[in-house]
Amino acid sequence: MNKNDPGFFEQVFEVVKRIPNGRVTTYGAIARYLGSPGSSRMVGWAMNQSHFSHEYIPAHRVVNRKGVLSGKHHFDGPDMMAELLANEGIEVENDQVIDFDRYYWDPIKELGL
DNA sequence: ACGTTGACCTATA
DNA sequence: GTATAGGCCAACG
């Protein structure tokens, strides 16, 4: 219960910060990596707090299972998320990642358990 | 301590 | 294939 107490948020931040450039992952994948496959929604909440975090959290690299930029509206601008992804070479159209399967980065598969 | 919320996911119709 | 409903768990007010 010290100040280093790693809550769900901290764990999510650690994983999100580990996402390579030009790659994207899903909330469920992160939740599953943390051992809570049903806490996919909590990951989204953690992203919400990411704006308050002093660390850089590439939340734009986190999308839903369909590859849709579900949280684009939470960014500074309406299309800020798409711009950031496009800046990393990820093709985004109609608020959806093209070839999402190609850019998909699974923490469990990459980082392992 | 309780009720609501939330950037989701899966299942069923 | 699209639409709707339910579940899920942790943080917030």
C-alpha cells in the first residue's frame, strides 16, 4: 500500500508505453495481458487518466477490437487521433484503421506472459 | 458504502 | 451482416 502501489491504471500505462511506434493494440488485449479479460473497459478509463499522467501515453495507438478510433473524441481535436496514427504511417480512414490486423500488436504475443 | 459510469467485448436475434 | 442486450470490473461522486 505504498505510493508505488501499482493499480490497474499504472499497469495499463506500462503496457501502452511499451507499444512500438507504428503499431496498435486493443483494450481487450491489454486487459487480458493484465489478467483481467473482462476489464477491457477499465483500460479505456485508464486512458482517460492518461491525459493527467505526466508520462507520455500513446493512447492513440490503442483502439477497439474493430480497429475503430473509439476514443478519438477524447483527444485534443476530433481527428487528432487519426492524425497521430497517420503520422506513424498507419493508414486511417473513416475513423477506422486500415489493415488493422497488420498493425495489430499483442502484448501477450510480443511481450509474452 | 452505494450507485453510476465508462475510449469494451461477446453473444443472441 | 446489422441491431440489440447483457456482462464485466474498477474508479468516481
